[in-house]
Amino acid sequence: MSRRGELDALIVGGGAIGAALALALAHEEFDVALVEARTPKPWSRDEDVDLRVVALAADARALFEDLGVWRAIEGARVGPYRRMRVWDASAPGEIAFDAAENGDAALGWIIENRLIQHALWQAASANPHVRIVCPGEVAGVDNESERASVVLADGTQFAARVLIAADGAESPVRAKLGIACSERDYAQRAVVAHLATALPHEDTAWQRFLPTGPLAFLPLADGRSSIVWTLPAAEAARVLALDDAAFRAEVGAAFDFRLGEITATTARAAFPLRMRLADRYVAGRVVLAGDAAHVVHPLAGQGMNLGFRDVACLRRVLADARDRGSDLGAAHVLRRYERERRSENALAARGLDAIERVFDTPGMPAAWLRGVALATAQHMSPLKEMLAAAAAGRR
């Protein structure tokens, strides 16, 4: 078994959150290793827009600017959205947001998951403080009092003062440490596709709540809209099996033809929806981040934004610890991160879960209450501003 020199931080998982963590800690001049099982597929502007997109919030963009990757992302393919409109199919009442109300250029930016990961991975790979270990499959985790280490499938061992598990919702590191999770399976699937419409999307993110679940239209840079259509599992399977003409007609009707006829569609895909929250974020010198710590309902597009807030928080906490002369993996250091992020992530997850339950409740009384709530929020400036600020990541 070979052993490499001890690092400041060892990150398992090279997705967007793991790569952002590696780059953020490298900017603080920490020595970092990033372990990933598979080389990410490169992004290319010659390929069609990836079906998985992110509604990036303002604080995540600020992080990218600080890490030096925003210019590459913005210059590739980004769809800013300047307005947002939300309404219920079963009741009157609508709430609308406009970036201009706060003097902002945009509420957020629609960006492909793969483009974000590509830009972060390329920047991390070029940073002298980051050691990329790929392919690298974690076979074992040792969580000792003085260091944390991983043993890879090929026998190589890496040790660090802190180990960060950013290895996704199924997190093998979390499982090896025996950290339990609470979760709710929504028995729903999110159907995704990119659609062309007769009318322009107006740089607007649209969301209609239907009895079967929300349907979101998100504006892409090329004039099309990316949809996220939440449906019961059986209904999602039926929709996926439709031919293109039938699918266009059905999704158009579900959207109340707000953008006119659906004139074209890409292939479709679907993924299961659930809420999952780790019972704790810290075990010895190991800390969880991103989907390894929290998975939320996608109805407000907050999942990856919460992960980037994990990145910003952990960067700040570890840099502060270093500047005070503290051990990066000390319990009081990692607990500080846990207290801040676990609270906010749980609040977001439970809040989205509550919204899903409210809009999933059938019957006219519930629909009437939803309509009143949307209309009230639209005309109460402080409440509306609070909702807009939360969605945009403004503090």
C-alpha cells in the first residue's frame, strides 16, 4: 500500500460541489486532493443543451466570480431570467417577481449542470494547490483522532486534516461512517425536456401548480424553454411514452399555452424526487457537503444553490480556523459549519416540503386558500421581497 503526503483537505466527489470546494479551498492556499471515480464528460457548445439545468442564484454567481470561473461560464451558454411568474391551475391568484424592482439585472441564471461542473473541474485541475485523483474509488475510510484518510481500490492511501464527503445523494463515505438520514420519497418523477414555443419566453421563469404537481418553464439562452414537470411516478411513465406530437399538446395544455403552441421538443428524461437530510454533518474529522448532506424537492430550484452555500461556509470556517491557529479538523471548527448549514438546509428542505404538501392538497377549499395566499403575497411588498431575496440568495 502506497501513502501520499498529508493534505489540508481531502474531498471525495468531483461533481459541481466537490470541484467548487477544491477550488475554493485552493484559493485559500490549502493543499487539497480531489478524488473522483469517473472523469466528467467535457462540455461542448457543439452539443445540444444538457437536459439537467440549474437556476443559479446571485450568491452562487458571486462565488463563481470570486473563484474566477464565471467569465468562462457566462461566455459559454447562459440564460438569465429577469422575471418570475407563479400561479395555481385550480384557483385565481398569481405572484410575479421582476429583477428591476430591486435594481438588479437578473433574478438568476439558467445554466447546464454539465457546464458548471466542466468549468469548475477545469479550473481546479489547473490550480497548483489541487491534486486530482481520477479515476479513484474509495474502498475504505479511516477516521482517526489526528487525521482522516481514505484507501482507494488500488491500495493508494491519502490522509488529510479534514475529509469532505461531497460524493452525492447516495454518498458511499456517509454510508461507511454509518450516518443515518431522514427522508421522504415523494413517489414523483421530474420529467425534463427542452421545448420551442410559438411565443418568446420573455426571459421569464414560469411555474404553474397543477393537481399532479408543479410545471416549470425555464428560459434558455437559445430562446427555448427547459421544463421540469413534476408528476406521480405512473403518470410520468405515461408522459415519457407519448410520441412528440402528443407530448407537445399535453405539456402545452398543462401550461395553459402561456407561450402559445409548443412547436418542438427534445428527447425527454425523468428522475425520482425525494427529500433526504443527513442526521448529522460531522463525524470526527469527516464533514458532509452538498447532496451527501441534503436533497430537497426541486420546485424552487434550490438544491445546488444550497450546496454552493455549503462551499462558501466551509471555505470561510476553515480559513478562519487556520488564521486562528486551530486544527482544521477539530470538533469545534467543524461543528461551526454544521450548526450554520444544517439549520439553513433543513429549513429550506422542510419549507419546500410544506409548500409541496399545500399545493398537493386536493379540493376547492385548499385551492381557494392557495389563490388567496398567492394574491396576498403579490400585494404585500415586504413578504414578496423576502421571498424574492430567498430565491435569489440575497442575504
